[in-house]
Amino acid sequence: MEMFLSKQGIADIQKCTIAFLLFFTFAFFSSLVKADTEKGYLWLASQQSVSGHFSDQTTLASSFQASSEAVNALLQANKSELFSLSNAQSYLNLQNSVNTESIARLLNAGVTDGAKRVELLNQLLAMQNEDGGFSFKAGFDSSVLDTSFALLTLSQLQFDDSQVLSKAMGYLSVNQTSGGGFFLSNSNQPSIYLTAMASKALQGYIFKYRVGDIIDKASDFILSDQASLNNVWVSSIALQAVIPVVTDSTAYAGIIENIIAQQLENGSWEDDVYVTALTLNALYLAKNIKFPVDPSSGSFSGSVTDASNQLPLSKVEINVVGNTNIKVLTDEHGKFHIENLAPGNYQVTYSLLGYGIGTINANLEAGQLISLGQTRLQAVSTESVLYGVITDATTGLPLSGVLVKTENEATTEAITGIDGSYRLVTKSGETSVSVSLAEYDSVTIMTNLVAGVTSRLSPSLYKAGTTPDNLNTIIKGIVIDDIYKQKLANVSVSIQGYDVSVLTNSQGEFTLESPQAEAVLSFNLAGYSPIYLNVLSPLGGMSNVGVVPLSTTTAGESSSIFGLVSDEVTGTPIAGALVTAEGTGVEARTNADGVYELVNITTLDFSLFVKATGFMSKLIAVKLAPYDRIQQDINLTSSSNGGVEITELVSDQTSYPAYTGVVLNTALFNASAEAKNVRVVTEIFDAQNEIINSKSNSSATGGLDSEDLIPVLPQEVKDLTTNWYTGIQKPGSYSVIVKVYDGLSTRILSEKKTVFSITATQKISKLKITPKPLFAHVSETANVELNSVLSNRSNVPVTVKLGYNFIDSSSVVIKSGVVDVVIDPEEMTKTIQLAQHTHTFLEKGEYNLSFEVMSETKPVESEIGLIMVSPTTRLEVQQDISPKVLIPNGNKRISVKINLQGVEQ
């Protein structure tokens, strides 16, 4: 059996499926690998025969394939004392090198003779075709599998012919599907096995060639596709591909659990040498990885609102009674979230002064988040509730110690707390309400309080003697989005029953005048549910209702979930995290502030899956109430596989224009007790998540081919700086992923991600206007060209409208015009002909050019040329001879003087 997989064999594997249940929680322990690997190695070694080969009774691979994998597994784990390496190599040396795979196996684990190795290497290189790929045998078509075997071997041999290697990697690149997988031929679906082999092959070149993106996509395919992973040997090869390059061990923890469960009592897997060797190799890679344990607790979340106006109620007491007893208060947004509850039956009670008591019963399972939904508390029908926040009218700061008193059939008092808030329950009917504080003017209003209705009284107090004499009451406030806390502009705020209405400004602020002390404010904005607020205000005074949150409208029978994804240790928001409601098709990425929102969820029971670069992913079972909208903040644990962690990755700015330098600062920390030599690679991705640049921090030139390692001592913090240039890159969101690899094994140790944006930039750095010719003379007729050259530093099309004048030496305009042109970002230098005409120069002097940029984008720098015109001249000749009279045969010197003088005509 020359190959352990035929094309049909790979196709058959596609039909096998299994779903692994991955368990995620907040706690981790050092090693998941509970398989008896020592027993496995003993079994494997016991299968070696006297002739050196390992048992050929396997059902999957040939004796040659099984023996080579067994040798690799035992040597990797330093188990050479368990078997005869010399006998194994003698057996392997006798095998024929009939195809690419067999040549590769001989070079990797068998042949030790130098001359024979050279011969085998030449045979291997002869298998490369023109398309860069390697074939099964000479004359066959290239395949992903054979190319992977060849690259794996060439990497281990440290073969460095870049032409051979780059062509082979190029072949793999073009044969990767958009989903990250590889296939045997166009008639097959992508295969996990082939994808894993290609990824393993490329990992040996990660520092010399730009293959990181191919490997990442392959890993995503392997971990997302549930096909073929009920087969132990395929699962093992998949693990060998992802463990060295994926820091999130939760992504493959279920695969390992499934493999461990299939170990036989004798220590083997399937009584198969080949399968056992592959599995032990995978488990060896996983032996020091941190994995999650099963969740043991659950959580409740919910919100409380006033039944009369739908506004959130703060400081509601939530009393949870069951296997875990706990009390909490709702926050300023009326929300609560309770974690670390033991599974079981619970009774949840809601109580707030002036309101009826609400009760909900729920059964909580381990690892589950149950949304108790929105609970609406009704004010007691026989009494009225008055609440608010008292502030200083000048500073806007809350005032504590303010006495709020109501007087009707009885007197009721409340004192504001440190946050200026108060709440009191009083009898309904005609009521006098007074608000007083030493050194401030008191306010008093008369109102008719309605039983069962909640009213807000939040006057702003002025210092004694400074209250203005106003006729109307001023009501102020701010409107925000309930989820993102963004200030909402253009919200219509009106007083019911009166023709009084304003729109909030860009900061969500509003100010309106109320003609009476009692008013019902309505807040309306498209896409949000309206809010109605009963407001009491002192006539002639000022009332600040504070922050009014609006919630988006829930459409149809669907729910939504939102929240913040952050680092569990530092609390730093995680941008770009992917949050998925599994089985619903709904997913979203967190924004720059770490906030996400999933909408239109029609399923009430689902799992929330969250993953982010450099963090352990998390799976949370969620149970929603119908038409619910809940907040679920999520903390992720940083992932690290080898002691060196990335503690910081920040850019010097959050956004950049085109053609600007970007400075990325990375901090490494070696938490281990031994020094580490690492390589650091920085990858930059565009808005389409395509890699556009890859730089090595180990290299002075920033290239990927540096052999230099970065030493990091125990407990040392190492600061690194990476520079990048935005250039012509399009506007949008960009991400940076920094990966730290072990310098020798190339295994990834940690990774971290940050985001920044490139803004739309329209910039002309220089305008140069040049005439032709540069020189002329009076009366000369010449073909005059006026050209402008613009240096474009834009990343979006830019329109330039340029007006010009060509002026003679007497300031008379000879030629003028306007040119309007659109310059694309790719046109970094744009030459525009302003004019071309024939002109006779009648005057001497400088012929100048003037211009006016009539478009919005102006040049940063300009340079204007001119034509120098010289006059036409004639020569006047004067001569003199001395002496004028000569004596014959005399000896006399004659002097001749000639004077040439140019005269302008």
C-alpha cells in the first residue's frame, strides 16, 4: 500500500461527521491531557519486531508508514530507550523510494547515509512540476498532499533554494479555497486532512515567507468544520496542525477530549500502530496547554422599569433565594446581572419603596445565562411616588443633604444622598412640595399627585438671592442610546397638550420652556420606542431631568442581546471580538469600544459563542424571554502557551490619514522561570480582513527572513516598536495582530490584536505650474504650454478646480481659464495641461503665471514658473586707428581700437 489514502478514501472521510461539545468557563487548569500516554508509548514500542519494523497488522497504513510515524512519536517524546532505533532505521533504509511520500518519510526518519540522502533529495526535487507543486510520481499531476510532504521534508532538511520553495508555496496558496480548506481535486469538497497537512508544511516557513494568512485560514477551516473528526487519525493530524499556531485552546479542547475517550485498555488507539503514533504526537503537543474545565455555575440577568412610563428603575432590590442566596441592586439603567449561582431552582423577588413586589421562579442549569426579561413594577395604587436628582443650578453638580418634603394629609420627607438622588412615597391629592438646602433659595410647588403614578421632580437650586425672575420653567436634559450610551441628536422632545417642541442637539442635549409646573414630556426618535416622563418643576425655576435612555424598537417576535467584551484581568475593552448566537445565523463584531449587539434573534434558547485573537473563547448557554433585550457583558481570559505574554499592544493614534506613519508599541512579559528566545511577527489586515503587511520585530529591516531572536529574561518586560506607513490604503477599519513564536520550534506562544482606522483623505501636497518655453525674446512667436503637476496624497478621489492667468510684463492677461479635474488615489503624480497656444512676445521682461484653487482641497505647497523674455538688439561698431599718418619705411607701431555696443531696438 503505497499511500494510506486514495482519492476515494479522502472522499469517504467527508461523509463522516461528529459534533463536539466544547465546554467553556471562567476557570482553567494546567493540563487537560488525562490520557495514559506512558502506557501508550509502552504499547507502541512493544509492537516493534526483531527486524525493526513496527506491526504491519494495521488496518489503515502500510508497515512502512506506521513504522516511520512510530519512530517520530517515540523520538519526539524522548523515548529512545523503549525501542531499537538502529533496527528501525535499518528497516526503513531497505524501503523503496517510489513516490514523494516514501522519499519524504525516508529522509525524515530513515536514511542516515549522506550519499543516499543526497540521492533521495534529488529524487524529491525531480517530483516538482512547472506549476510549483509536487506530484505523486514523476509525470503525474501536482497535488496538495505530495506538495505538503515535500515542503515538510525540505523544511526539516533546512533546504533554502527560494525558487523551489516559493513556487511550491505558491502552488498551495492558489489551491486554498476561500473558506481556508484544501482539496484533492476540483471534484472533492475541502478536506480537513489535506488542510492540516498543508498547514503543517507551511508552518516551517512562517518566518521567511508570507504564509501566516494561509495558515490562519487553514486553522479556521479545521476548527469550524465538524466533518471527519469522528476519525481518531484525522483528528490527531488536525491537532498537530492547529496546536502550534492557535493560542485559544478552547477551540480544540473538545477534539482532545474525544480522542482521550477512545484510548483502549492496552494503551493504544484502535490497536493500530499508525493511529496510536499520530495520537501520541498530538497529545505530546498538548501536554502543557491550559484547557477549560466544565462550568459549575450559572447566572441571571434582567432589568426593571416603571410600568407607567417604561423608564428604568434604579436601586431596586433583587433578592435571589435558592441553592445560592444573594441580594443586589439594579444599576442606574435599571439592570442587574448575578453570576456564580449554583444550579437549581430559584425564586427572584423585586422590591422598591412605593412599588408592588414582583416575583419570578426559574430553574438554572450549570453554565447557563437566563434572562429574566424586563420586569415592570407598578406604583402602589393608593399612593404616589416622587423621585429625582437635585443639582446646583450653576455647576450642574448633584447636591447632597437636600430636604424634599411633601405636605397634604400627612407630611413625608426625604434627604438626597451623595449622588443628589432621593425617592419618597406620599399620599395622593393636592400636595405642597418644598425643596430646601442651607445657603440656597428654596423652591415650592403646588401639584395634584395622582395615585399609582410616578413623577420626577429634579429642580436645580440657586445660591441664596440669585434665583432669576423667570415667567416660565426651564427643563433641561440629555437623551442617550440605552445600549451604546451614545448621545442622540434630533430626538423630538415635546410637552403633551402644548405646542412646545424642540430637537436635541448633536450632544443629545435639549432645553425647553414649560408654561406650567406639571408637564408630561414625550421623547420620540425613529427606530426607538417612545418614552413619556411626568415632570414637576418650580414655576420660574430650572429643572434638570438628567439622562433619558431610549431603547431601540423590537421588531416582530424577536429579541436582542448586547454588551461589552473585555479582558478579564485588565478590564480593557476588546475590539474586533466575534460574538455569535449559534444556530441563529446572527453574529456581530465588537466595535472599537468593545461593544456588540445581536438583533432579530427569534430563538429563545441558544449558545452565545465569543472569540477574540489572543483570548480563550467562551460558550455561554442563553435563555431569553420573548421580546427581550438584555445586556450580557463578557470577560475573556488571555491565552498564552509558553510563558511569554503580550501585555500591551497599542497604536500611537486611533485613526490616521493617508500617507502617515503608524507607530505600534508592544510589550512582552516573560512570566516563566527561564529565559526565552522568541520571534515576533506583526501582521496588518485591511477592512476586508486581508493581510496587507507582515513585519518581523526580530529584523532591523522589518523583513520576515531575519534569523535574529529576541531574548526575554525571566520576569523581564521587553518593549518593541513597529513602524508602518498608511500610504494609499483605503479608508476603513484596520487591525493589527502581533504573534510571539518560540524561536526554535516556531510554535506560537501568545498573540494580541488591536484596531485603528484610516480616514478618508483628500490632500494635494504640492502644486507646480511650469510654462514652456522658459526663455524667449521680443518679437519671437512660440508655442506656449502651461502645465501643472500635482503631487496627490489622497486615498479617495479628489476634485481639483484650478483657475489660472498668464500675464505679460505689463500685467496684461494674455490667457486665462479654469480646469476641473478628478484625480484618483492611484495617480500619485498628475500632470494637467492648462493651456496650449501660439503667442508672439512683444515686450521684454517676466511673463508670470497666477493661479487660484477654486476647489475645497488646497495644495500644501506651490511652485510657479515664469517665462523670461529678452529684448531684440543690434550692434553699433566704433573704430579708431592711431596714428592716422605713417611715414614710408618708418618703424612705427599702429594701434587699432574697435568698440562693439549692443543697442535695444
